[in-house]
Amino acid sequence: MLAEAYHVHKIVIACGYTDLRKGIDGLAELIRSNYPLDPLEKNVLFLFCGRRTDRIKGLLWEGDGFLLLYKRLEGGAFSWPRNQAEAAELTREQYRLLMMGYDPLAQKIREVQPRRIY
């Protein structure tokens, strides 16, 4: 489910650290109180990461109830943006990069092409 997220229309990550002991109600309240977002927005996946970067939680409102997702990697870690205390919306490509272990919000380094001398 977390790797594909086909029916999800929007993906939002909570940058920084989140206490992953929180359940559905705690994570929904965190969304309501810390960000200008509605946890009851249908097909929006909210992602959270604690201090241990080998696990994340996802919260998804499906219209008739919440779906709480938990993923723990057996090897490796997620590269989670830690320097911001806000939520960031991800594109599908950024989400794919996050699931592969890259920081989805890192600025890309642009390669400079050498000038051609004629």
C-alpha cells in the first residue's frame, strides 16, 4: 500500500520529528493543530517519521474511516526532511524518491555542462 499509493490524490509529509506512539486520534489532532490542513480530506495521505528513520506512519481518511499505515524497514532508513517544522506536499515523483530512501525535498544539484569552444 505505501509503496504504490494509487488511489491517493495528495501526499503530505510532516517534516521534522513526530512521536510515533500516537495513534489515529493523536495524528489527526496533530494535523489539525499544527498545520492548516484537514485530516478528513478524502484520499490525502499524511506521512510521519519519528527519531528512528527506519519506520514511518501514514494516516489516510477514506471517507468512512481512517486507515493507519505503519512501515518498518528491515534494512536501511528513510531520508526524512528534519530541518522544517511544517508540512510539505509531495509530487508522485518525490514520493517515489522517499520510498527509495532519498530526501524528497533536497535541492537538486544541477550539473554544469562544459562550454563548447568552436
